[in-house]
Amino acid sequence: MSIITHTPADLARTGPLAPPDVRELSRPLFRDGPEEERTDTSNTGDSWDSWDDGDTTHGYWRKLISTDLFAPRTDASPEDRRRLSYQRLRAVNAELPAPERLAGDPRGLAALHEWTAVVDGATATVAGIHYNLFLGSLLDDTVSPPRDLRPFLSLDRVGTFLCTERAHGNDVAGLETVARYDRDRAEFVLHTPHEGAAKFMPNTGPAGGPKTAVVAARLLVDAKDHGVFLFLVPLRDVDGLLPGVRVSALPERVGSPVDHCVTSFDRVRLPRTALLQGAHGRMDPDGRVTGAVRSPRRRILHTIGRVTVGKLCMSAATLGGARAALTVAVRYAHTRTISGPVLGERVVLAAHRTHQAPLLRGVATAYAMTFLHRAVVRRWLAHEAEERAEAERLVAVAKGWITWQARGITLEARERCGARAMFPVNGLAEYPANIDGAITAEGDNLAIWCKAGSEMLFGQELAPAAGRATGREPLTDPVFLRRLLAADERRWHAAARDELRSAPGGDPLGRWNAASSSALRMVEAHAVGRAAEAFTAACASVPHAATRAVLRELCALFLLERIEPRAGLLLAEGALTAAQVTALPCVVRELTARLAPYLQGLTEAFLVPEEYLSSLPLLTQR
């Protein structure tokens, strides 16, 4: 085990770290949980959830993206790339023994996103929409008579999901598309009342062939509004759009091309069976709506409950992009040479600490992001019904933190590779743009963090206090550093409560505005703290001593980078001493020097397919 140290001098006296084992590094990254929690179905030959190098949830998809069909095609036109994303979607589907199993498997869905996003963000997007939002919503409806899902399971028809409107992004409770029930004909009339109610950005273009949508619309029976429900709506067949469906393509956006469109409906008639039902609500043939959730505003949260798994998928996609970007940048740093300090000498970029350090910070963060995501997926899979709200909040908090960190990592990786990395053919240019999409999709990060912060203010106990520092606490001890993060979370939690209570009454928005800044800092500290817990747990699970030591110091580096900006307030509260604050930069510098020799091994453990890396001119042409 790594020696716990107090000062940079103590760190230096421990000597260099022994080389880690890449396989041992990769195991906690891609092992989904304890062995006993996983189902071993390797004898069936059709599993993506058993642990074996070639047949894990992750190994399953990693193998697929290594095939020729998934080779980068950034030279193709946007239209050709849109069609290619659906060809790849069908290749994904052909690999599945039962597509409905994937739709019901959050872990498998997240892994699919994690790997397809490495090579094509558009494939990850259309796969997530079809399997999670569309097919998952249909499968969640266990109240309605059985539907014929064969066209969607075979991908004879691609599924899409229409929720967001021009005038209503995160404001899903305000959706204005309506589905009015016609009692005489036992049909719904789906209608877009004005341009602001048009569905914005669903993949409803002609690429991919015939399509059917799950559409969020307000259920109107007589004069009563029952809130938002989902409806199954055919959009286009082999001959084009169906009557009453209007689709116009949106301009090209940055990132991998997706057939994003604006979609509206002109009095489209649907059978009564088009309504998706569940515990949140159901409708009798006579138009009587019943359900366990009586509030129309709360009903929407149950109706579109699939977006929580969508948040896990968005987070996973950015994980794949961030790890791939780091792998490319680190490999480039060890092959690209520049003039050295001695005339005529050439040195690799990685020889410079100024180049190593930001990449190493990114690697430490990528490990933390990955371990947090694994922990959150396990929490989501294990939660009980009464724990759903807390589990949903954790998913949202993790989604915000992971996707924001991923954007920073991919931008840093692109910059470290210079001008050549600005060309999409070299694999780095599209990652930040694709991550921007994930930051916005399934709930804009800032909006979902505001919701989480408001819930946490009085719905969650204050984090433990750190206690007064003695100066003897080891600055490389992840347990001590985790306590400091808890103290920071506690401070902002208490501040937000005070600010909310002291604000004038009668103005709910004004009171939230007064507390929102502190509340968001609380959420950020909470996210980092949960990542720290997942990181330390992963370290403890590694049996190989040298690998465990490197991971432990990488965890310490990750935490120290988060503690440094908080050091002033922690000093003011007595959680750190002045000497400890002064020593922080030196300890970070020493940890960076100790870990730098293992930068390549740390990224090799990300297992980015060699087939993909060898296709990038940046890494193959001198």
C-alpha cells in the first residue's frame, strides 16, 4: 500500500512508485460491480453482462466498434454520415439476442453509449433514443393491451421521442402539444396549436427509413386537462411522411451529424390504443382518467421517467469521449518531438512537466468520473421504490458533474495536440461539441443542478464537519481529503439555508435567487465528494499492490486539485492549518512528478480500441 505522507519531502523519501499493471488498472474501470452481483450467462453465448475479457457489458460493445463499419468517416458528407449512423444502429441491433433486454438494462444501455460515443456521437444519440426513450417507454407500459413491437425490435421502423418544444425546453410541465379525446370515434386528435409548441430537435428526418415516435402531449378530455401523457405516433413510412405530420430539417449543428428536425402535427388522428399508460395514469374507454398520481404537474415526471436512464447514458457517452481524447493526447505527447534545451536535441512533448501535468489532471479526473458513474449505476439499479427520488437526484448530480468535467478534458486534450487536432479526421475536434449536446440533453445541467440543490437544502442532512486541523493530517490521505470536501459541502449547505431563510417572504423566486449560488456550490462539492468515495472504494478493490499504490496517489492528486481552490475557506474554518495550505502546491507538484512516468499506462487501461487509434492520421503520420 502507498505510504501516507505529510510533506513533499516525505513523498520524495518513499522513492519511485512501482509500475502498475495495466490489466489491474482496467479491471475497476470496466468491472460493473462485485462478482456475485453479476449474472454469468457466458455459456449461452449471448450475454453482455458477464465478466470475461471478450464478453463483458463493455467488452461486448468495445468489440463492435472495432469493426470496419465503425471506422471513422469524417470525410463523408453530413447527409452520408447521418445515414451511416442508422446503418451502425442496425449493426448494433443485429448483435443483440433480444433488443427488449437491452431496453430494460440501464447498465447495458450506458455501456453502449460509452463505447459508440468513442467513434460516432450520432450513433450513440440515435441508439439511446430508440432503445431507451422510445422502446423503453413502450415496454414500461404494462397496463395497455400488448402491442406488436416486432417492427421496432427488428428496426424495420426506427423509434424516436418527441418531448421538447420550441417554447418549452426544461419546462416540460408547460408543454402545449395537445391530444384531445374524441369520444364518438374513440380516437385522439394530436395537434400542434402554434409554432412554439412544435417539437424541437427530434431525429425525425428521412435518414434511417420509416419511423414511429413516442410523443409527449397534454391529454384533454372534454374541457379538462389531465397533464402530459405519451402517445405512440407513426411519422413516416417508405413513401415519406404520413398525413398531418410536418417535419422541417434544422440547420447543421456542431458535432456528429444527426437528423435533427422541427416536427408538428395537424389534427392527426390516433386510435385509443396509442395512449401509453401506467401507474401515473390510465384512461377508460369512456374517457375517465384515473391513476396513482393525481397532480398533472407531478404526472409528467412519471410519464417521462425514462429520462433518468437517459442521464446515465448521456454521462456514459461523455466518459467514452473523454477517455478516448486523453488516450489520443497522451500517445501523441509521447511520439511528437520538439527541439530540446541542447542544440540539435529532440525531446518528446511528454518530457515537459507543463505538458504532462494538465494531461495527468485529466486522467485523474477521468478515473474519478468513471468510478462515480459505476457507483451511480449500481445505486440506480438497487434503489427501492421509496428511495427513487434520492436515486434520481444522484443520477442528475452525477450527470452534471461528469459531463462538465468531460468537456474540460476534451478541450484540454485537443489543445495539447496543437493545430492538427482541430481537424475532425484526427479524432478530437468533435468530442467537445458532442459533449455540449449531452450537457443539454435529458435536462440541461444547470437546471437539473438547481432542482437537486433546492431538494437538498432541507431534504438532506448537513455533511459532517471536518473538525479542527492539527497539522499532522497527511495531505495525500484520500480519507482526510474527503473529510475536507464534506466540510466544504456543509459550509455551502448551511449558507444556502441561512440565505433562504433570511430572504423576504412572499417571493419564492427571490428567496431561491438569494440562496441559489451557495446551493450550487453545495451540489458541486457533493458531486466531487461522491466521486472521491467511489475512487477510494475502487482503490481498495485492487489486489495488486503496485497498481493499488498508483491508483491511491492518483486519487490523492484528483482530490488535492479540488481542495486547492477551497483552501482559503477551509483555513478560515480551521479545517486546514496555514502550513498545510502552504504545502498544497508542493505536494501536488511532487505527486505529479511521481505519477508522470505512468501516464501512458494509465491511459492504456482505458482500452480504447487499437483499430480506432491506428485510423487517426495524428498518431500514424509523421
